[in-house]
Amino acid sequence: MVKSKSLKRWATVYRGLGNPSRLRILELLRKNKQLSVSELSKELGITLKNTSRNLGILLNLELVEFQGKHDRVYYSLNPNLHKDIKQILKISI
């Protein structure tokens, strides 16, 4: 039987993935390994603010991680994703 906490976690992940911009961010990070907020914003054709907001949601879901380098913040996919989430991302993006 699936625990209630686990179901809530999956519902949150699915809500997070239910946005085309967030799926596109994950796709770009999968292909490019690491991108800055401005690079992602340019690729997506959305504002820096909107890009940052979407990255914040993905960060809270632990789908991405970030690293500061040379006065910029670079994002990448979280390499420690649970195998079930990795499979969902592989199917989705």
C-alpha cells in the first residue's frame, strides 16, 4: 500500500511538471547539463523573473540544483533524483 505522504509527494511533483516552461527547463538542462538563469530565459523566451520563479519551484521539488560561478548562478538536473522520478522525466522530456 502506498503511504499518504508518498501520494502527496507525487501529487506535488506532478503539479510542478504540469507547466510547459518547467518541462522545457528540465529538457534544456538534460541536453546542456548546466545553464544560467539568463541562458534559460533567452532559450525559453520568457522574462528572467518568470524563469527564476519556475527554477525556484523546480528547486523546491529537488528536481534541479544550482551552483554559483563567476557572478552567475548555474542550474543543472539533480543527479540524486529518485529512480522513479528519473523515469518520469525520461518519458516526459
